[in-house]
Amino acid sequence: MMDELQLITRMEENEAFIRKKYTELQKLYPDEYVAVDNGKVIAHSKNAKILSGRLKSNGVEFTTVLVQFIPKREVEIVFFKPENYKF
């Protein structure tokens, strides 16, 4: 079992991998959930429950992997001030 510092470091590394490989992941796994551990994709699926089942059946602890949805296209988030609009 990992201690807290090891777990944080591992998750930061997994997140860095996704950021670095994001464009490639979009091409390989469009609109899919990917599970990343130790700098590689260990499982993927369009369905989060199926992915969860695959991880469980392989004995993977959820606390040690990063699961992220990879949209086919970039998602743009727009914020607005409600007071500037009449509803």
C-alpha cells in the first residue's frame, strides 16, 4: 500500500502524462474514458461502468489510477455574469 505522499506523486505523474499526450489520446480514444497509471493507458471504454469493471477484474485499485474522459473535440466553457442578462 502506498503512503499519502507516494499516492499524490503518482497521481500528479498520471495527470502530467494526460496533459502531455492529450492530442494523441483524443485521436486514439475519442469520447472514451481512459485509465492511466505509471505513464500509460491501462484501460479504456466509452462506458464508465464497463471501465470500472475492467479495472476491478484486473485487481486495479481505483486510488492508484487516474480516470479521465477524453472528448473528441475541445470543450469550451463560457462564464457569464447573470446580472448582465434578463431572464
